[in-house]
Amino acid sequence: MECKEVLVKLREEKGLSQQELADRLFITRQAVSRWERGETLPSSDLLKQLSDLFDVSINTILGSPRQLICQSCGMPLTDGIMGHDADGAINQDYCKWCYDGGAYLQNCSMEEMIDFCVNVMVKEQGADPEKVRPYLQDFMPGLARWKKA
């Protein structure tokens, strides 16, 4: 789905007219109309505001051009499971089980997170722990949370 179609769908789901959306964003109705006709795209600042207003990721608004993953546990991120910053805005870097309210929900080491993820993958997906653990030990150091450590 293209950005213009996503914007129409999200606006209509929220029960907003183009004018009401424009008023909330402090822009003109014509700007909203141009987005919905595919003539222009919202600026980066407006994409952030739209993301917060509709409670979806910027990727969703842009038509999901790339897959996001939690930068703590590696889980694929979708709109319903993204964490939130302290101000309530969606955080597109972490899932709601790892990060919410502007803070990490587990005070753990990377190795403890790997143990947790291995257990979940074995229980939920029937994964082989002998294959999953080495994969996660190689994968997790590249995630933002663990690069800092």
C-alpha cells in the first residue's frame, strides 16, 4: 500500500476529515489533500506527528518499506507491539516487552536476554536450543541496546 492510501485509511479510521487532520497538525487542508493524492509526502516532523496521532510507525505510514526489529531482543516489530517513550510517543526501536515509558523493562545483561529469548523460542516455536543460542549470540551484539554495553 502506498503512503497516500495509508494516510486516507488512517484518517478515515480515526473519523477525521481532511480539515480536522490539518487543524490537528497546524497545516492547511490542501497539504493533506496533496498527500492523499500522492503529489507530496509529509515532512519528517509531520511524519512523527502523524505516527503519534495514529499510533502507528512511520514505516507504516510510508507503506512499510523495511522491517523493523526490536533493538533489545530482535523480535520483528509491528504497530501493536512497539514500546513507548516517556512522553507516550511510539518508540520504533523496541518492543513493548523490552521498553516502555522511556525505560527498559528488564534490567539484565545481554546473556540473560539471550537465555530468555532461547526459552521463549523453544516453548513458543519448538526451536532447537542448540541452534538458537549460537545464532542469538552472534546476532544480539549488533542490536543497538547491546552495542552500547
